[in-house]
Amino acid sequence: MLRVQNLTKIYDDGTQALDNVSFEVPKGQFLAVVGLSGSGKSTLLRCINRLIHPTAGDIWWNDTHLSHVTGEELRRARRKIGMIFQHFNLVDRSSVLTNVLSGRLGYVNPLPAYLISSPR
């Protein structure tokens, strides 16, 4: 389950991208975030996966309090959260599956990964 409570993000230049945002997504359900350009959609997603730090509020992913984790615990939590950026570091000639799986290579032993991915 994802739970966001009173999430606020104010950038250094004073821009308020998120203002007291709260919602809950129960396990097995989906949430669509829609809005105009500049309305804070990307900021919300980047706060959830902690690419940027929220100014205030709490983010829970299952039993992990994402708002306060750092280091190895944050890396472990991010492994369970998928995010694909638009037009960013995607290989055009590769399929969606190959692009996604390429992002997982850092979590496996290099030798078996090479043997599996090398042409025969």
C-alpha cells in the first residue's frame, strides 16, 4: 500500500510544487495522476521515490516510512518501486521489456548477467 500524508514541496526559489497532498492507494489498486504541465505530477513521483526530498509530510510504502529512510534502506525500498522516465535513458531500438530489465542489471552478479545477455 502507498500512503501519502500532507506532502508539501517548496523549491529553493520559493516555488510551491505540492501543497498538503494526501492520498492512499490500497494494495492491488491503481492510481492515475493527471494534470496540466507544471501542476506537480513529476514532483510528486520524485518525492515518492525520494529522488527529491519533500519539504514536509509523510510517505509510506507498505511498512516502510520512506520519508525518513536513507542509505541502504532507501536503496532496498527503491528496488520495490518502479519508475520509468519519459524520454530519458531509453534505448530506442530495444523493447520496453529490455529497457526495464536493463535497469535491473545492477542487482545481479555480473558474470551470469553477461553470459545470459551475450549473443550465442
